[in-house]
Amino acid sequence: MKVTFLGTGTSLGIPVIGCNCTVCRSGNPKDKRLRTSAFIETENHKIIIDTGPDFRYQMLRAGITRLDAVLITHPHRDHLAGLDDVRTFNYLQKKPMPVYGNDLSIEEIKCQYHYVFDNDYPGVPQLEIHQINKKPFNIDGLEIVPIEVMHYTMRVLGFRFGDFTYITDANYISGEEMNKISGSKVLVLNALQKGAHASHFTLVQALEVIEKVNPEKAYLTHISHRLGLYGEVSKELPENVELAWDGLTLSL
């Protein structure tokens, strides 16, 4: 399996509009972050996790010309706002796009993209909706285990593919869901900033979760400009933990 980080930033991205902080002015490409998204590839599958507002550019930048399914973690705009652009894949692949999400995500998709479901105009996206919960599900032979985490009071889904687990926008993981993560060799987890936040893990909190899971390797994502410069924060991390960056690829 190959994983590509298409975006590793928080809802504002980096640089933030109008911000003149050290991180936003950084010349290091690893400090430039689009909204969070990941691309999962196996021999027979090409799946994206989240279609945020940068979705179109992320597809172009990564040279992605085939997409088999979309997994939505939760219905916030920075994870969902680009869903309309799957219509290009509808045209290329001559079929609807399977979209998987929990009840909250599916409800919001039907609200934000109501024209998909109540309009027979030929130019709208063609979506094949699949509502999932905390039970494992299968996409053409690939088993995926949802991990339900809390984003303040919102239920958000992370996803486990074999030994790889991807979680974003969390600030609490129950013991039951931690058991699903146990044994992951590679863990991706959100770490927004160093200071306290109501709905996201801080750097210290993310590292505490990683220590409990004890994966061979962990990557931090959904990063804000308040976390600090890539080069400086990287020096503070344990040996098995790295900051993810846009364009980073993992071969698993």
C-alpha cells in the first residue's frame, strides 16, 4: 500500500491569509500546507480520505487521474467542500463515485449538495452514497475499519487499513476505539498546536496517544501555523514521530 499526504494543514491552511508570522513567511516547502487529505493506493484501489476545498488542486498536483472511492471523516467544510469536483472522475470513469461516511456526513452531503439529489441536470456530480458506522466495511476486497473519535462533541471517523491507521480532527478516543488502533505499525494523528484547544489534540496530547499505541512510526497532521516551524518542531519529537508534509509518500 502507498499513502500520499495531499494536505496536512488545518482549516485555514498555511500560509494563513493575512498572517505575517514566522511560519506563514517560511520559505521551507514543508511549512506550506493545504487542507488535510490523504490518498490511499493498493494494486486494485485508489481511495481518497476527505475532499476539502483544495481537492481539485490536490488532484492536479499529485497527477491523480483515477479515483475509486471517497471516505469522509466528518462534515466540516475543510474536509468536504471540494466534493463537487468528483464529477470529473464521473466523466472519465463513466460511473457514479462511491462516497462513504457516517450519518452526520451523509446528512450534510445531502444538504450542501442537495442539487445532486433533486436535479436531473446532466452536469451535476453522480454520487453513490454509503452510510457507515463503527463496523468494518469492504470496498472491492479491501477491508477498512472505522475508528470513531470525538472532535469536541462531533463524532468523527478515522480509518484503519491493515497495519495503517489514519485519524484527524480528534481530541478524545475512547478505550473501545483505542483497542481498534492497537497493533498499528503506522499511525497518523492530528496535532493542531502546542496550546490548549477545545476540539483538537495538542502536540503533547497527540504524543501521549502515540506513546500508548506504540507504533513503529507515527506522523502528525492537521497542523496549524501555531505549532511552529517544521525544522524546529521536528527536533522536539521522539525518534519514531515525524511531522507529515504535503507530498510525503509512505510505502507500507
